[in-house]
Amino acid sequence: MIEIIKDLEKLIVFCNKNDIRLRVIWMPWNPKIPLYNFAKTVMDYVNSVLVEKGIEVFNMTNMIEPQYFYDIGHMSYQEGSPYFT
């Protein structure tokens, strides 16, 4: 997880230096499948960094109903992709 945070911090510095507005989107997650502990830990920590840095976050993790997913985080081609798009 340390590498994820280091990379995020590098990205934040780069965006600040180049006057780029950084926003983060947490993509949809199949609500039938619980968020893994590791994923939850990473999201919580990353969110705390983003709040500290004043970076806008759009959380879509629970915005799509289960029938649109093929598996844990991929939407089905037939129903999910058109619905999400």
C-alpha cells in the first residue's frame, strides 16, 4: 500500500506543478460482493489523503445495481456497459 500512496503523492505534486485539476473517481463495485478488507483499507487511506489535499472525489462504488455486473467490478457487455455509459 505504501507504493500506492507514494504514486498518488507524485501524481498530486505533478498536477499541482502543471496547474492540472485532479479529481478521483471510485468506480462501481458489485454490491452483492462485499468490498475486500484490503480494498476498503486502501480506499479509506487514499480518501484521507485526498481530503487533506482538497481533491474532489466522486464515489460511484454503490451506484450500480448488481444485475448490471458480470463479476466483482466488471459490468456485463449486454446490460451493464450500455447502462453505465
